Amino acid sequence: MDTVHIDQTNAIEIYVIKNSASISDETFRLLFRTLSPDRQAYVSKFRRASDYQRSVLGDALVKRMIQDRLGREKTDIEIIKNAYGKPYLKNYDHLHFNVSHSGDWIVGAVGNKPVGIDVEKIGTVNMDIAKRFFHPTEYNALMACCCISAQLSLFYDLWTLKESYIKAVGKGLSLPLDSFVLVQQDGEWAPVIGENGEPHYFKQYVLEEGYKLSVCGISPHFPMNIQFVTAEEL
């Protein structure tokens, strides 16, 4: 029987793992064997080692989160997707999870209510992207930044926050980035009211210099800290 600890009822948990050269090939082989045949076939198509590694670690991280949350054996975890491509646990409607990866980092969030997470490695950006895809209020805030570094930081704040919201809603690219607006109130990101009238809350975490990490959930119970795990612990 699946169990959820009392103090986990509404809480969101966040896991992160860093891909590095210190992870042995044997560890990746062992993790690869835990994937379903379909996922094995999928990740085997990647030509770049980094893409293969991030996918393997991402799948293993999902199973680790579910195992910790429900106490299930990894062999009893079957992941399927909805019509929009959002993954969920087969035959279990009361658990929600999401993963993201960029650069060296793979991150995941899990909770009993819809949750989305996004990590991005900061790079150069043409602000025409924001003009085209962001809400006018967000674009104006970017244009009002005092310097290029502040503008770039805000762009990735907005990008990861918006991605985390879309992933929490679970409708993928069918939900335009400019269909909702993110604004700050008293130094925090204000909730966004979803289509069903429920507020979606946001929180950001410091991961590593050069990265942005944002989480969105219907539950406002975000952890103070994120959980760092190693590949060997998966």
C-alpha cells in the first residue's frame, strides 16, 4: 500500500543532481538498466553523451522521488504521459512530479498537487524573444532594467518561472507564454490564478552561479532547502 507521511501531505519536495565526469560509466550502465524498454530505446538515440546522461539521470531521479514519497520499489514504478506529454505515475492520481535539466544540472519536484520545475543555464539572449513571447508588462520590466546583467537575470527569472507554471498546469506549449503575467509584490512573485481559479505559487532557489531554478505549485508549501543527491544514491 502506498503511504505518504503526515508532514508531506501538502509539501513540495525538490531534488537536484549534478552531472559530472566523476560519475562512472558503470553507474550509468546500472541506471540505464532500470529504465523501461521504451525509455532505453529513446535515450540510446542521443548522439551526445551529455544528452544521454541527463536523460538517464532524470529518469532515475523521478523513480527516486516516487520511491521516497510512496515507499514503492523502483521496479513497481511505471511512468506514462497525458495528452500534452506531461508524465505521471500509472494508476495513481494523487502524486505529481516534474523534472528539468540544463547544463550540468538535473532537477525534480514532487508533491500531492500539481507542480512544475524549470532550470536554465544563463546565456546570451536576444530580447526580441521576450518581446515576441512574453506579456507586455514583463517585456516593459525588462526594458526598464538598469543594466544588461540585471536584464539578463530578470529574463531568466521570468523564463524559468513561466516554464514552471506551464509545466505545473500540464498543457505544454498549448498554453502561450503571454497568456499570463508575472509580477513582483513586496519582493516576491505574486501567485498566478489558473484557468480553474486556483492560485499557483512560485519559489526560486539558488543552485549555482550561472543558473536559474524556479518552482511552481498549487500548494504554497515549498521547502526551505533543496535536496542534493548523487548518482550513486539513485
